Amino acid sequence: MSDEPALVVRLGDRSYPIHLGAGLLERAGELIAPLLRTPRVFLVTDAGLLATPHPARLSAGLGEAGLAVETLPVPAGESSKSFAGLERLIEALLERGIERHSAILALGGGVVGDLAGFAAAVVLRGVDYVQIPTTLLAQVDSAVGGKTGINTRHGKNLVGAFKQPRAVVVDVSVLDSLPARELRAGYAEIVKYGCIRDAAFFAWLEAHGPALLAGDPGARVRAVRRALEIKAEIVARDEREESGERALLNFGHTFAHAYEALAGYGSRLLHGEAVAIGMVRAASLSARLGLAPEADTRRLRRHLETVGLPVSPRDRDLAFAPEALLASMRHDKKIAAGRLRFVLWRGIGEAMLTEAVRTDVLLELLAAD
């Protein structure tokens, strides 16, 4: 098997490889050891993963490459993405003797990646870290791009830092043990990439998405790779969301973060499920504003329903007051000069930014839930 990365996120001296394939946990040591400045690494992982073979597979591969591993489990769930969770992790790292040339490895889903990445950005004023995502959602979205952070009572990911990893190792074989609901939630983020940039990819997902979710390894690698290609291209052009292009990656997320906040950031509504609902809302809003054909909204809704994703809070037995949703949305990071900026579309494959959304139109749309 070649050691050449599947992709490279091109950011000058902060460029890094993305390794993609099956069985890469065992090979992670040989892939990342040349990038590390010391042979001692701190493995931050979801405590729930300790019941799976993944940490042991990774540790064995790291050991074979001559790396010494300190494992620091963090509690599963969004509650770890908090000031308290960050403090606990940083104190643990300091107690274990982390040094400026040490590296943190983040093994887990988006919670672990965001938390460990933020800790890497601030402990000792910054240490290296590597993303090793174990959920489909993290593999195609949060592990790449350098956004790290935690939640506050005001909303999701409102405190954080841009901190690019030294490498990303995506082992698609770990998806075989992922619960079906979490797999579908991650798939919503794959659909997002077709929505914002690649209509042909969206059509491919309509044909092959069910096989991907059923376990087809070829379909999984192809879909993950295309999603990462789009993400890497956008991040390379707009690393810190200065031109507005990177904001397109948040298609559906302004709505999604509000739904998540009101649902309590737990198992009642997973992030990817909220994104699925949010994308339908963004598409519907685009149609109401005359920006896009209603037929594309129906097509998106139909595909999400076909693979078992919710398209309305009602699908998860949830209901939210439009005014409460709007209040939550006003904490979104895409606020500019006090006005909400929405990621909408002109149709499948062509996302756009706009601030031209009247409050009455938005409340009417939210009331349709």
C-alpha cells in the first residue's frame, strides 16, 4: 500500500496530508511518525471507544513505529465540548507532562476532534495534533479544515481557534462498527457537499447512497474522497472565512445549530440529523425567495427521506416555537453587522450567501415545522 496521501490540504507551510483507506489505524504510526518532533504522543479519545478495538488497533500501530502513547479518555457526548471539559483535558495533559514539542492525537468523532484540537491550540501556547476521525461525520467534515472549539450556553462552537492538524488519517473500516443512526447522520454532511458545489456528485449519491449506508466499501471511499476534495479546495482558498467561500460549508447549519441548541445537544437530535433538517429549511427558504426551483427542494427532501434522515423536527417528535428558533439563530457566528447571513442555494450544486431575508418570511418558514 502506498504511503502517498490521498489528498493534501494546501495552506503553504501549514499544508497537511489526508490519508484515506481501510486498515489505516494499524498503519497510523508509520504515516505520522515522520511528522512528529518527539516520539511521545497524547491520545485523546472518546471514553465510549474504549469498548471497541479501535484504540488498541491504533496504539499497536503507534508502538510499532516507536511511539510512546499516553491515553486520555474524555466523556462521550457534547457535554465534553465545554469550558469545564476543556479545563479537565488541559489539566490532564499538564499533569502527564506534555511539552511544547509533544503531539496530541484525536481519536473519535467531532466532539473529540474539536475539543482536542482546541486544547492543542492553547496548551503551552500551541502544540501539534493529528486528527484520526472515527465517525463518518468527522471524516468528511470536522476533522479537516482546522476549526476547533467548544460550545457555550449561547450556542455551538462559539469559542475556539483555527488550528490546522499536522495530518488527518481516515480509516473507513471503523465505519463498520458505527451505529446505523450515526452513520446516517454523517451521511447528511456528504449530501451537503453535493448541495453546495457538485450537482453530479449529488446525483451519484441518489444512486449509490443506500449502498454506501449498507456497507459498500467502494461507495464509502468514493463518497468520502469527493467530500474531502471539496472541503480541501474550499479551505485552501478561504482558510479563515474571510472571502465568504468557506461559509458555504455551513449550508443548513444556521438552522441546524438552533435546532440542536433547543433540543439540548443530546441524543434527541444528532448534529447530522439537524443538518439534514436545516438543509431542507435552507432549500425551502431559497425557493420562497425566488432564488431556486422548488423542484430541487423536493429532490433533496426525497433523497434524505429515502436514506432515513429527518426532514422536519416532527420526524424526531420535536417541536420548537419559531421565535425561540430565531432567537437561537441570532447567536450564529455568521452574524454580520447585527444581521444574519444565510447560506442558501440557486439550486443543487450552487450555494450562495445572502443577508436579504426578512424576519416575517423567516418566521413563517420556521412555523411550517
